[in-house]
Amino acid sequence: MHVFQGLDSVYALCSPTLCSGDSLNVIAGCLTQGVSYSWHGPNNLISVIPSFSISNAQVVNSGNYYHSVSLYACIAYDTVTTTISQAPVTPSAGSNAPLCPGGNLQLHAFSNTPGVQYSWSGPNSFSSPLSNVNVSNYTSADTGIYSVIASLGNCYTESYVHTDIYSAPQASAVSGAAVPGNNYSTFTPGLINNGDHISCIVKGNLACQLLDTAISNKIYLDIFNNPPPQISISSYPAIYNLGTTVTFKGLIVSSIGNIRYAWEINGAIVPNITTSIYITNTVKMTEFAL
């Protein structure tokens, strides 16, 4: 007759409740050395190792896991049970950001799993139980990362939305200004008067039309009332024959600012002569230069 040693402290453990996508860890042990292990479980599971894991466990892995430990003719049995609930499909989430200051931020989320509940949280102590929600009077304090959780029972999935804000437009007048009917950042006026001031008003940028108004510094203009220049001309020689080379010279009597020259013969502009001296050898008796 053979007397076999009994099995000492046989145990089996696993997580009783999980969500789909979690890892199922099944653990067994026995203080007696040299034992053999055997597992049978849902979804045709068979294992001969004392402990194992099922990554990304699904609902089909729910149920009873039967465990046996044997040594010679001695066998001990145990059973562990786990329930794996279906986690919601991860919600798709988005917003209409970026926005202009004062706008209406719209957050939206949707999960294909029926019956889920939503929970939003975000900057500036924001929270909401709705799938679609608005944040009115949007400011820089409302920018950042928003989280939305879709939950079903004890299981949940989560998505994130990052929001930003357009900066308010700024204006600075350097050498031009905007006037009614002018939509450009530079402006050349047709008529300005002494003492006029010019400034630039920005009513918006490409993203924030007519939302923010920024008024630049003012440029004050000092306009000199310049009198027309006075000039006299002389010719050398004073007496000449037909075909003689004659030099005409303009002498400025009074002027303010830069001088530009042009010569005329009998009221017709002489082309390409823009200096104070004009030389010609084709003067006729009836011609005169100005």
C-alpha cells in the first residue's frame, strides 16, 4: 500500500469584474512541491501553467475557470469566476475651435455604443454631463485640453479635444492709415492739409472680422505751403547766327525743396533735358527757350 502526501494550501485567484480591453490575470498556487496544474475555461481555454494572463480580454472570456492541482493520486479542485463587461466604443470628439474672443465654443462627442453616458471636464472648472455642449463668451481662460468620458456601467472610454483662441488684432500707424472705403494696411491720401492727423483702425483680422476694434497711435502732419520757384534764363552768346551753338542756362531766383527742370521751345517740351543747362545748335529766328 502506498500512502501519498496530501496537497497543502491550494488556491486560485482572478479579478471578479473587468471591462473589455482589460487584462485578465488568473493566478493559482500550492505550497506542495512538484504538483501539476490544469486549467479549463471559457472560449476553449486550456492551460497547464499555474498562472496566466489574457491581454485585451473580451466578453467571451467571462465565466468560470476550473483549476486542478494534482500530485500522484491526489487531486484538488478550485473554481474562479470573472465577469467582463463590454466597454463603450471610444467616443469621437471635436470642437469648432479655434475661435475669436467672445465666441461660442461648441464641444461634441459621440460613441457608437448605445446607452452610454457622457461626462466632460476641462479648463476654467468646466464640466458637463451632455454629449454636445456650448461654452459661451469664450476667452483665453477657456483654452486648453477638454476630456470627455463615455461610460456604460462600470466601464468607460475617454477622448480629448484641444482648443485654442485667435489673438485680438492690434493696430499701429507708421506711414499710412485706413479711411472709409480703404481696406488695406497702407494708404496714400489724395489731399491732406496742414495739421491733419492720420490713424489706422483695425476692425478685425482674417479670422475675427468685425469682432475687435483696435485704434492705432495718431500721426500729426506738418505741411509746408511752398511758393512756386522763380527762375530766370540767359543765353551765350547773346548774339548768334543760324547754326551757332547756343547755351541756355536757368538761374534759380528763389525756391524751397527739390527742383526739377524742363525746357520748352515755342511751348513744346524738349525731350530728355532735365538739367539747368540746355545746349543746341538748331535755334531759328522765331524760337525762344523757357
